[in-house]
Amino acid sequence: MQHIKEIHHDWLTLPDGTRLAFRAWLPENAVSRPVPAILEYLPYRKNDGTVIRDEITLAQTAAQGYACVRVDLRGCGESEGLFEDEYSPQELQDGCDVIAWIAAQPWCDGNVGMAGISWGGFNSLQIAALQPPALKAIITLCSTDDRFRDDIHFLGGCLLNDNMDWAAFFWAYAQARAPDPELVGDDWQRIWRERLEQMPFLASRWIGEQTRSAYWQHGSVCEDYSRIQVPVYAMGGWADNYRNTVFSLLANLDGPRKGLVGPWAHKYPNIAYPGPRVDYVAESVRWWDRWLKGIDNGIDAEPQLQYYLQDSVAPATDYDFRAGRWVSEPCWPSPNTRYRDYYLDDRRLVDAPAGDVPLTIRSPQDLGLQGGRLCVGIRLAMEQPADQRPDDAGSLLFETPVLEEDLPIAGQVGARLRLASSAPNAHVAVRLCDVHPDGAVTRVTHGVINLAHRDSHASPTAVEPGRYYDVEVPLYHMAYVVPRGHRLRLAISTAYWPLLWPCAHDATLTLSPAQCRIRLPLNDQSTAADRVPACDSAVTFAGEQRRPTDSQRSVRRDYRSGITTLETHDDFGCQYFESSRSEVAFSVNQVLSIHTDDPLSASNELLLRVDMGREGWRTGITARYLMTCDADNFYLKAQWTARHDDKLVFERDFDETIQRHFM
């Protein structure tokens, strides 16, 4: 362990003269004995945004002989300039310039690594593909290699409600908050006002791009995996939306690569939930030691993948800990995987094609309320899928007999369905579930498809009503043991609200069961992982929780109107941070409603509020968003407001119509 020093705030200057704000932790003697550097490059405000995890993880990593540099994107936090969009060409070029700047500093030996979760995981991959010379290795967590297939915007060609949710959340969490006058000086109000006036309305931009166009191809490293030539360590969690990426990177990259998947939500493994946690600092330092310091510690000779094989669990909306065991695979795809096919029969899952009596399904539009949130770990609580029985009531169900042996699912389940639609388009949601002896139902994994996207996300085409199509529905990767004595259930529905914005057509689907099957990847030969460092330390921060958190989630059904409403309230409380001497209070309220028989009745309304500052400097922002639709268009309304000392200093309204394109 080395003594470290902190640079709480400074600027680095880009070639065009723009200054980006950074915070850094590095060994005290780094100038006389330069060390490798590790960059995390985000829009989330180093001073009062990611401060808790930064002060835990980056300080501990620096003590192992690394300079850890946390940089805010252009136009975010105290960085100069204006923000354009997520992963813009400007952002990525700035990232390359930041790496060159770091490599040239007297405390850096010229070797730079890049790490990050979510946004930082995305741009680590994207910048690696640009091949800046000083970048020698990356760690990417909870990220994607395909921005259309596996992000918060679309899934299976279906529009996600999280598309608008994230645009609103990001505006309040990162985009719109004021720079700190203690760091930027008396000009902070002019800088803030200019940012507010120039900010892009991201919800409209993201909803408008409804196919896998050049917009989404940009930054999708799957377009050319060979561009990534540095070693890549990919990490994820079974409760996270981005877990597929670990497996696609392992399968498609050519260079040194490694994967780690735990039971976690969208969090770093050392502060993640559900447990067990992993000592991310210890594991990441082994990676950096090998590729930034050239220490032959054997990490590149270890099994390529380690993952947590989860035991069966009763359904619950929160878990503190998931029972299971760590296993390893020499590579991915695994040579230990065997496949078992189940075919659909009359409400049964059988070993061979059987009867072919057509079966129909038209689900209520509010089906999906037991599905939890898309990206667990973004809100506060009650995000995991609940007991699936209420959703099963509106689904077409197929079930095995009571299992006589365990089914250790490990990989990506695939569903192949032969079906016809009564309308020119429809959505299909497929859930694979664990049915417990007492009747409780746990969702194991799921997948969705927009039938207009059945052949291509880039060029969707209408469905011919009444015509049968063979449709592939990939489900999320998962590792889960369905034990003997339980049953395996497949549930198929035409709606999955509020995860998906509903299709414009309220279609009835007809399945040809004998032509439908699911394929399970099973692995009962996996090797116990012998090196997964546990982390049991509590998550603390230098500061004070001045107002406690509060989370509420409730469903209301109006039998007179037929409207079902899901209301959520997430109050993140008020936190005071010693390092910035400021406090931040953040809350999100959401109302999602839909008529059980009318997909065009869907409504998503959000209210977000952030109050922050210190004595003598108080600012606040509020965002209101409302999304509705008809058969041809989405309608998006929003209002942004900003206050200084309770005085309104900025207000902007949006009222936009966005044409639907096979959505």
C-alpha cells in the first residue's frame, strides 16, 4: 500500500482550448516515480455526482500504485463547453485527447487504462476502438456493444419506456445542474444559463430514431470488433439490463479478454446488491498489473469467464443476497454447454413435437406489472420481478411435469415460435419461469420482439395478417438452477407494460405449437471458480445523510374506467458531501397508466426535482415529462425549470409530435 495524495479539482486543456474538470488520486511520490494511470470519463459530476463510489474505489486503487483520474465530459459538472449527446464524436475524440494528456503528465509512465460502469463502460469500449496509442487495457462494466440491441432505448425492436425515463433522469442528474462557484468562480451563472439554453432535448432525439440506423451504429463496437486491440475485462450482473454484453465480447473479441458476472444490479461489484459482493479493487488491480505494469501474474492464463450460478429463489422485489456458487469456464461459448429442446404442446413443454392444435393469445395491455424495472439499481427499491402469477393469468402458458433432475441453465435461452398475427404488427414477450411447489413463480429470464423487426432492426416490415412466420426470440443470458421438484414454465404474451411501450395494434396471435420450441443451454460440468475475491465491507461515505431515502410503488385499478395506474416515488434523500461541502436532494415521481383493452391509452408522466448547494449558494431544477400516443404518432411534452435561491432563472417548454415507424 502506498501513501496517496488527492487533487480535488483541476483542469486539463484539450487541443481546442476547452478545459475539462478532473479529480485525481495518485501515489505521493508519483512525480519522482511515475505510475500507470486509470481514467474514468463521465458526465455525472465528479464533485457531487459519483463522489461516493469514486472516494471508495479510486482512492483504494491509487494506493496500489496507480494514478486514478476522474474526468467530467465537456459541458458537464465544472467542465467547459457544451454537451451534445451521449457518445458523440466530440465526446470520443475528447476522450482520446484526455488519454494523451494523461500519458504526458510527469506522474504518469505513459501507460493508461480506462474503466467505467454504464456510460463509462460504453465509452471505454468506444474509445478503445479508436485505438489511442497510450491506452493499453480497459475494464468495462454494465455496458453494451450494440446501442440498439442492448441499451435503455429499445429491446427486440420495441420502444422501452426507459427511453424517455432515462432522458428525463439524465437531464436532472447530470445535464442541468449548476457548476460550483467555488470551483469555476463568479461566472458560474452565465455558464449555467448558457448550458440550459443550449441543451438538446434528448427524449425526442432518442424516440425519433426507431430503427438501427447510422445513429445507433455509431458507438456500437459490434460493427467491427477487430478495432478493439487492447485487453478487455467485461463485468456485469444477472439483475442488470446489460449482461448480454459480457458474453458477446468474449465470443467476438480476438485479443486477451475476461468476463465476470455476479448476481448484481447496475453497480460496481464491491458496492453491488444482491450479494455476494466481489472485491473489485483487488480484481481490477490484478488486471492493471498484468497489462499496465507488465507483471506476469497469470491472470491471462486463468479461465476466461467466471459467473455466479444462482440457486432457485422465491420471487421478491428486493434481495439482499442470492444463494449460489461461483463457477468458471475456460472460454465462451463454453465447451461444457449441452442443449435441451422443449417443444410446445397443449399447455405443456414436451421433449418432441406433438399435437398442432392452434392456440391463440391476446393479452390485457397492463400485463407486465410484475416484471420489475428494466435496469435494476437505478432507482431505490422494489425493482426485481415479483411473483409472476398475475402476469401469467393473461399469458399463454406451457409447463413441464415436475422435474426429476436439476436444470442448471447457463447461457442464452432461445425461443423459436411459428405464429400468425391478426394485425400488421404485434409485440411478443416470452418469459421463462421457475414454478415452485407452493405455486409461486419466479421469472428466470425473458425476451421480447417487435414482429415488424423479425428479420431486421434496420429495415422493419409489416406483418401480413393471417400469415405464419418463424420468429426467433433471444432471451437475456442467465445462470440459474431450476431444481428437481419444481416445474419449468414458458409464458407468452402480446403485451409487457410498462417495460415496453405498447404496439399500436391490439393483435391476437395464433401459434402453431408443434413448430415452436425453446432451447435451454445447460451446464452441469462447470468448474468451481477458485479465485473470486469476496468483499464484505459496508458502503460508507465522507458526509451525512441529512434526509433519509424513501421508496414507494403501488398499483391502482379503476374498474369503472378500465385504467390501471402504476405510481412510483423514489426520494433519494438529501446527502451532504464533505469533499465538496455541498448537499444534494433528488426525487423522482412517476405515473404510468394504460387501459387494459386499449394500447393507445398509454401514458407515462414523470416529475424530477434536484435541490443542491450550500449556505449562500442554493440552486434547484425541476423537469416534467409526459408521453402519450395515437396510432400514428407519439406525443411528448416537457417543461424544464431552474431556480437560484428560489428565484426562477430559466424555463423551457417542449411540445413535440414524433411519427411512429412500426412501433
